[in-house]
Amino acid sequence: MKRKLALVTTTVLAIGLITFARAQTTAPADAERLAKTARAFRMTPEQLDRFIRRELGDPVVIDDDLIVGVRRDDAGRVTSVQITSPAREVRFNRNPDAQNPGLRYSRADADLTDTPNVAAADDMDGDGTIDRIMLTPRGERLPHILLRIGTDFVQAKAVGDGAFRSTDGRTFRFDAAQHDWVAAK
């Protein structure tokens, strides 16, 4: 009988300790999670909230160093999805246009010295092919722009209104119907 009592008491204590340990490791409250995410992005919680609302639209996921947001049209349909971490982001647009590529991948590495400060690759029409690459090396103000013309990448400079001038003097605009940069007339 004493053995059974000792065994039951030990089992109850073990269950109690396990329950107590689990209670101490619960998920952080939303305010704690937002503060932790804001620190990962080097922002205050208020700055993070403004950033999400302005840049990402409606937040879907906010967790540590990852934010997923969506933008919606007037009917409430999702028009774009953006996945953001402190150093990288990917944006998918359902209806690409000159201002909003079908896919944009970008990164900013503030702490790396041998790589560009900012890099972006754009799929202008959402066909799965990178059409434009922009790199801004550390210490330079303007980006280096590479346009995919046919199968080659050509260095170019922005001349305004979505047009770019290549190093050989030709001016190009992106034609979504042709899925390529075409010479401007």
C-alpha cells in the first residue's frame, strides 16, 4: 500500500512539474511578439506598424523577423503579396504594370562590405524571367541597371517615364505584350 501511495504521489508530482514547465514556456503575447519583430527590423513598434500599413498593406503574418502582407483592390481581392525580412523582400503582383513588376526580389545588406548595398531583380510582366537588375554599390548614389534584351543583359541608365538608355545610345521601354525590352521610337 505504501508503495502504491509513493508511486501515485510521484506521478502526480511529475505531472504537476510538467504542467508548470509548459505554463512557463507559452508563446509570447502579441505585444511582446510585435516588440521582438520591431527590434529585428531595427524599429520601434510604432514605426513597424506604420511601415506595415504603408508598405505591406494588410498584415497576414508578423512573427519575429518575418512579415507577410497583402494589398487588396476596392473589391477586397488580393492584388499583391509581400514577404519581408530585415534584409530581404519578395513582392508578387497579380496585375503587373510599369510601377509594380510581377515579381520583385530585393535585398539590402548594410553590414557587408564586399557586396552591393542594395540589389533588386524584377520580372516586369510576371512570366518567370528576370527582366531588370539594379545594383547600388556601397558609396554610390545611383544604381547600376542591367536590362535583359533578348538573352543578354545590357547596362543602361534611366532616362525617365520608364525608359532606359543603353551604353550604345539606344533607348528601350518594356513591352509586356512582347515580354521584352524594345527600342523606343
